Amino acid sequence: MNETLELPFWLELLTAALLLIGSLFALIGALGLLRLKDYFQRMHPPALASTIGAWCVALASIIYFSWLKQSPVLHAWLIPILLSITVPVTTLLLARAALFRKRMAKEPVPEEVSSGGDRGN
């Protein structure tokens, strides 16, 4: 069991590329959080980017550890699947709470929301 398998260069390169892509998505989400001006605009980039980044990191993990164990290691998919389910729900609940607070404080709300879903029909 002390044998260590060496990864081929192409597999190391693929794993590194997936990790780099995942980290770039996280960086893009963080920059979107910093640069956008409104709370309702700021909540989208981190949610989308972190989910896509998690998929890339999970795929890199699956490729790396499947090669080392010489059998499929698929339990890493659990993390991005749960993120794909929970992030949109959390984002929706946070948006509704922020919208409720703005309405209670008699502050202006975003235009798409204030029309009550009626988009000119």
C-alpha cells in the first residue's frame, strides 16, 4: 500500500487547469461583489461564480483521486450538487428579505420588482 502512483503530465495539467478555472470563477465572483453598486446586483456574481467554481474543483478532485485509487471516486460530486440546490434558494430568500426591509423602510425598490411582475402587459 505504500506504492505511490505518479500522475501522467497531461492529467496533472488537466487537474491544474480545472483548479485554476475554479479559482478564477471565485475571483470573478468576488470582484463582482465589490464592483456592483446595489445589493440586488451584488448577490448574483458570488452565487453563480462559486457554484461553477465548485463544479470545476470537484471535477479536478474526481480526476485526481480516481487516478490515484485506480477506481472511480465520485463522492466529490456531492458538494457541488448540494451547492447547486442550496445557493439559488438562499439567494432568493436573501433577496426577498432585503426587498421586504426596503419596502418597510419606504425606500425605493428595484424597478423590476416594484411593478409586481407585470412587465407592461
